[in-house]
Amino acid sequence: MAKTVTAILVGELVAEGKLSLDAPAPIAEWHRANDPRGAITLRMLLNMSSGLQHTEVGDPVEASDTNQVLFVSGTQKMAARAIGVPLEARPGAKFEYSSLTTTR
């Protein structure tokens, strides 16, 4: 449900002209020199095609990035952990379901 609520809120900000879906995502850490994550747009995050490394379903279950962040070791620094994820694919080139998209 958090993904849907986030998309609705982003849509409202886009409608008000405060955000643009095709502009780089407003995440300061990704806009440092030579960081390829600076090419990630809000549209890519909403479409789950950001290219960010992610394991939604792990084997064993605790190997899941989502479970680690929500229930194991990432709960205190959830946003920082989500923002710090490296790329595994070129932004926009690969769909990968990610529950952590809403924490970015």
C-alpha cells in the first residue's frame, strides 16, 4: 500500500508543478560527481526500472533486501540504506519489483 500512496503523493506534486517525472530524482547523494544514479528519474523509480540493485525475495527468506531493511538490520537507517544501493543495470533498462522504492 505504501507504494500506491507514494505514487499518489508524487502525482499531486507533479500536477502542482513541484516535481517532474522525467527530471532526475531529487536525491542529493545521487548527484555527486561521477555517480551514475544521478540519471534515475522519478518515473523510473515509480515504474521500478531504476536499475538499482535489489533482491525482493531471498532464499532463505531473510536474504531478501526488503526483509533485511524492514525487520532485521536496516530499520534504524532505512532511508540511508535504500539511498546507498548501487546500480546493477543501466537506469531505465530493467524492470525489477522493489518494495524499497518508496523509501528512496
